[in-house]
Amino acid sequence: MTAGDTRVVPGEYATTGRGGPGGRRLGLTLLAVWGPGLIVMLADTDAGCLITAAQSGAQWGYAMILPELVLIPILFMAQEIVVRLGVVTGKGHGKLIREQFGLGWGLISAGTLLLSAIGALLTEFAGVAGVGELFGISKWVTVPVTTAFLLGLAFTGSYRRVERIGIAIGLAELAFIPAMILAHPSGHDLLHGLGTLPLGHRSYVYLLAANVGAVVMPWMIFYQQSAIVDKGLKPSMLRAERRDTAVGALLTQGIMIVVIVAFAATIFKVNRGAALNTVGQLAGALAPSIGATWSKVLIGAAVLGGALVAAIVVSLAGSWGISEVLGWKHSLNQRINRKNAKFYVVYGLAHVLGAVLVLASVDLVSLAVDVEVMNALLLPIVLGFLLVLERKALPPEHRMRGAYRFTCTGLCLICIGFGLYMVPATLGLT
């Protein structure tokens, strides 16, 4: 392999020991394998999800923590199927759908994915604009600069570089941890909240549905499978990539819980029901408890990190998905050329379109709600494809079995149900 090659020799992981040179080789192998799960999970905790978590803590205190814990296995199991499909077949999600269901269904999946990706990009750019305005910087500066950065990142000719930068940026979400500590949460109230599940209240059930509907995004599935393929991971890497995904699921849900606790310890006690729809409102709500400066810095860093890593992931997911269905060349490990130009054009247009719409929008909060509804509509379709592909595209020895299969399928169906619930609830039809 060349020095810039991210592919892993299939037999290396299986034959490497734990001590001495073998242990070092194992460490290097894990570093080469890990990444797709971490970055996609960090992207899952994007600006919209952070606002949802803040609203959950502000309106219902610690009562949303238990559902967030339950969502960890749902998130892991759904993405674990993606891991199986990627490492075993060596094909992206869009390509598998085209092969198993035909070009028509492939185009439907690619079209809905692109809409979802552009919609998500709008919320991420809105989050970036909100962070800039928090520090007195116009969105006419932050949004174009962010667009240029994201475009330049993809054109570097290295998936590994994009992944590492994305993870580093996404880890800024951990800034919510000191914010939570400064909020001085009550251990007694937290334990009491773990035993509280007010399902009889409509507003609680709605927020619960929003959390469930947001835990598995359509673009997450497309991104991780395509990233596994672009990184060249093989079946011998399956166990390591599962660990990557498991750690990512724990990390992203842990961040959601930290946000809930921070706002439960502050706003829920002094100003329950306060509006928390923008970055400025998030920072302003915590300012009396942790200080105006700390609030701006920590909230700004966390939201900016989540928005940027999500922007990287959703745009690549959309570009990969379209390219896979249409049979275009698509790899970040190759600089732009005549063969892969269409892939890079789609990636670039998604960013430019998202940036232009955000700059022209006058109602970003309403825009975010529309994107949430769209994702809820797409989630049942995407999870349905995922479950069917697991049975059709994988050889018997790599399929789920027994109690694990029953549990995973059941949890995915629950996730689909809550996603469907969000649509009429958000549109005010119920």
C-alpha cells in the first residue's frame, strides 16, 4: 500500500496480536478502520437535534433522559445493518437498491435522499449563521466562508483527510459538557426524572416522537455505507467497524443527554417553556446560570461543530447516493477529473443551493420544521429498504439471527412508527 492509501489488508486484523509489534499493528489497523461510524454519529447530533434536546430539557426537565438511553440500541442496530451491507458487499446503499429493486426504485431513493440532504444542509447553514450572529458576524460572511471551506475540503483528494477533519470538528460538540457542569444539575432530580415518563401529555409525546424521528436520518445510512466502501474496509474488519459504530452511538446520545441535563438544571427550573429555536436563544437561556461569556463560547462551539460535521456528511451522502444509482464514478480518494466530475458537481451544487436558500430565507425556524417533516416521511422508506436489503443482499452467514434479528426489526418498526407520528402532529392534523 502507498502511504496515502486508507485501505486495510484483510488478513492483518485477524492475525495481529495484542502485545509488542503485533499490538502496535492492531492499533494502527483500528485507526485505519475507525471513522465512518464516529463521524456519522457526530453528524447525527446536528444543530436541529441539539435544539430538540434543549427544548426537551427546558420543557420536561430530566424526563427525556430515559428515552434517550433507549434510543442508543435503536441507533446502533440500524447502523450496524449498514456496516454489514458495506463491508460484506463492498457496495454503496444506492447501488444495492438499484441492483436489488431496479433503476426506478433506485432513482426514487436517490431523489428523496437528495431532498433530505439539501434540507439538512439548510438547517446546518442556518446553525452556522446563528453562531456567527451570536458574535456579531453577519450570515453574509459566515455562510459563504463555510461554503468555500466545505467545497475545498472535498477537493483535497483524500477521504481519510475529510474524515479526520470532520471528526475533529464534530468533537466540538463536547463543549456542552462544561456547560452542563457549570449548570450544577441535581443528582436527586436526575434520578427522579429517570423514573418519570409522562406519556399522557401531548407535548411530551410530540417531543419524544421528534427525538425518535431524528435518531436515524436517511443520509446517515447512505453516508456510512458509502464511506465504508470508499475507505476499502473488508469483511475481516466487520468487528472493528461495529465497535466504531457502537462508540459513536454512545457518544452522540451522550451529547444529547448532556444538553438535556444542562437545560433541565437551568431553564426548566426558572423559565419553563422558554423559546429555544435559535442559537441566540440557547445561549441567552443559559447565560444567567453559567455567565454570558461562557454561554456564548460553549454553545457557539458545540452548535458550530455539530453543524459543520453534519454539513460534510449530508452533502457527501447525497452525492454518493446519486452517483451510485446512476453509475457515476465517485470517490474522495481521487481529485476531480473527467470521470468523476459529475459526482463533484452534485456535491458542489448541493452546498451552493443550500447556502443561497439560507441567505434568502427570512424564516429559518419554519424552514427547520419543514425539513423535520420531510425526514419523517423518508425515514420509513429508508428503514424499510434497509431491512429488506439485509435479507436479500447479504449471504446467510452474515445475516442477523435469532433474538438479535427479532429485537433489531422490532426497534426499527418502532422508529418508523414514531417517524410517521411526527408528520400529522407537526402539520397540526391531529
